Amino acid sequence: MTRREQILRTAAELFAARGFHGVSVAELGAACGISGPALYKHFASKDAMLAEMLVRISEELLEVGRTRVGGASSPREAIAALVEWHTDFALRHRALIVVQDRDWESLPPDAREQVRALQRAYVDLWAEQLHAIALAEGSGDDGLDGARAAAHAAFGLLNSTPHSALLPDEQMRELLVRMALGALLSR
């Protein structure tokens, strides 16, 4: 892990625990084992740190999601791969989910737009597969908007991990995958 990645990981944990505005640069530097001003060797500002953190996770979700869909032999297999990927991501990155949810408004406007565009593309990736399943199986097709709504509902379930992970991770993973696939494939 690079120093920059270590700083982002530490920042995510601190921001999740105390909020973006509740963490000073000095505290963040101390948690990383450097002085606060030394952070500026890696990031232009605390805002830039938050922006990179949230843009990076959105890029990763979309990139890996596209790879999973590309490697699937059917829309059902693609949805299963997406659910498994997102579940694993949510269990590994609970702090980032909290930061994304709570500190969204603290993002600089250009980063907010970039994250929104990446998230829309990620939702559409899921929606296209869900829509294809509905068309192929003749099951309640609500169009792409309905498929987008279903994807958002699944994200709500999967992104609940910071608040709902009462089981060991592997059991929680199995539960979330089973529930998400049950909901998405029974539409």
C-alpha cells in the first residue's frame, strides 16, 4: 500500500467515526504518523482527500462491475456477479459507505458531479441486466426506470453493512447475497 493509499484509508476511518468536519488536518496527520502539514505533500487539501476518496471508490465499483458483467454468460449470471462484487466491497469498505452517505455535501462541486456520473453509470450497468432478465423471462418489466429503482433498493440493502453487520463477515456475506438475489430476481 502506498503512503497516499494509507492516508486515504486512515482518513476514511476517521471521517466515518467523526465526520469530515470533525477531523482536523493535524489529527489526520497524527493518525498517519506524520505532521498535519506533511499531508499537503500528498494532497492539496482535506477537500481534495475527500474528493479522491469518493471518486476512486466510484471508479472502482464501475470498473469491476463492468468486468463482472463482461465475464458473465447471461444477464442472470451478471446480476449474481454484481451482487457478489458489491457485497464483498460493502463488507470491506464500511467506512467509505458511511463517508459517502454522510459527507456527500462536503464534496467539492466538480467531484460531486464526477461521482454522480460514475454512480449513474454503475446503476445503469445493473439496470440493463435487470431489464434484460425481465424481457427474457416475461416477468414484470417496469422498464429501465423500474430496473434502476430495483438496483437502488439492492444498494440500500447491501450498503447497510456499517449498521447491520451483526454476523461474522462470511455469514453476513451469504445472507446479503441471498437476500439481494431473492429480491432482484423475483421482480
